[in-house]
Amino acid sequence: MTDPPVVGASDRIREFWDADASTYDATKSHSISDPLERAAWRQALSEALPLPPASVLDVGAGTGSLSLLAAELGYAVTGLDLSPGMLAEAERKANAMGLADRVTCVVGSASEPPPGPFDVVVERHVLWTIPDPVGALRSWLDVGRRLVLFEGTWGSRRLVHRAKDFAAQTLRKVMRTPPDHHAPYPEDVLAELPLARLPSPVPLVEAVHQAGWHGVRIRRLRDVEWAARLHEPWPFGWLEERPRYVIVADAES
Ligand SMILES: C[S@@+](CC[C@H](N)C(=O)[O-])C[C@H]1O[C@@H](n2cnc3c(N)ncnc32)[C@H](O)[C@@H]1O
């Protein structure tokens, strides 16, 4: 009898996102469907990206929230993702919005990007789920001139954030309001991800430096935080908000 196939972390991560593909966009901050939050993201993209028309590689594009917003702004976008299910949603939405000619979807690993070259490599909320983030960042340096990372400190261990989390969880139980988010990864998968649940942006900034990107800079995305807080029912927006930021770097100094 042959041994059963070994299911590695990346297979389990792909299965997780394939299973989440039909529900991911139900969260307003995932789909960027709220008009105010959409406007805040449009501003964040316009400030961080070179002027359109430029070519954008959106790594871990998912259901295409950022890709489609960038395509609307006039960019030529390639969305790369491990999950065929998530990308099928992105393609469906691109067709429905009449943006299919500006968005190309590629199923594949973040560490093996299409050759490009791209004017800019972007990601939103993806580096935390990559087992070798420095390796992935290096591979993006081979194909991109600018790097733009949209991230947040989801794993803050500050007393104020832990107290707010506890209050939100308790209130959700009392009010029978389910959390507006999918289930977390299993602990053994999380253990293989060095940038999961970051308490601060410091390890991410260090990873970008380590990968060889130049001129690393960071800016807090207060407009995105504010818009996300406003679309949640009180007090959940206030209790569950976390610092969000954009890191930008260049391939050449
Ligand atoms: C939190 S979602 C973010 C999706 C999208 N960037 C957004 O802003 O809505 C993470 C995405 O990363 C993808 N992903 C996870 N690991 C990956 C890898 N190693 N290579 C490519 N995509 C990956 C998942 O399939 C999922 O679509």
C-alpha cells in the first residue's frame, strides 16, 4: 500500500482560501464595498502607486478587491494567487464591472511571480500568510521597480487592544452578533508563518530591508482606519480597529 500524500502548509492554505472564496467578500473591509472605505482606498492607492497607466502585480490578489480598484484607476493589473477559487471570484467581478481587459489573473505561488517586468508590486494582507516572506520579497525584486505593502498590526499585544478584543468578544456573545471575519488558520499552520499576527510593523520593515529593497518608508493609513470604523455598528468599529499602514520601497536606490 502506498503512503497517503503529505499535505503541506501551502496545500492547506490554498484549501482554506478556496473554501473561503464564496464568503470572503461578505466582510465590507475585504471586498472594499463600502463607498467611504472605497474612497479611502482609492486615495491610498493613488498616493503609493506611480501614475497610471502603469503595470501592477497584485500578489495574493484574492477576490480582486485591490486589483479591481487599481484597474478602475487606469492601471494594467496582473492578479497572482495560490487559490483558483479566490481568483475565479476576481475574474467574475472583473467581467461584471467591464474591467476584464485591464485585469489578468494568474494562479500560482507568491514566490514565483510572472516575469513582468512590473512598474509596481503590491500586496494587501498577504505577507503574514507566506512561510518564507523574505524569499517572496526577493522574488518580487526580480520583477518589480516599486514595492507597496498594505498591512495592519493585527496581533497587537498592547493592554488596550487586548482589553478591547475581550470586550468585543464578550459583547458579540451577548448580542449574538457573529464576528465579521472568517475562522483563523489552525495553530500548526500559523506556527510556520513568521509574519502572522504581528504586534508591530518592525519585522515587516526589517524583512523588506533584508530582501534588498531600497528607501523603505512607511505611512499610517488613518483614512482607511476611519472609514472601516464608521461602517461597523457601534461599538465594534471602535473596539476592533487596529493601526493600518502602507510600506513603500524601490528596487534601485
Ligand atoms: C487575506 S487574503 C487577501 C486577499 C486580497 N489581497 C485582499 O486584499 O482582499 C490572502 C490571499 O493570499 C493568498 N495566498 C496565500 N498564500 C499565498 C501564496 N503563497 N502565494 C499566493 N497567494 C497566496 C490567498 O489565497 C488569499 O487570496
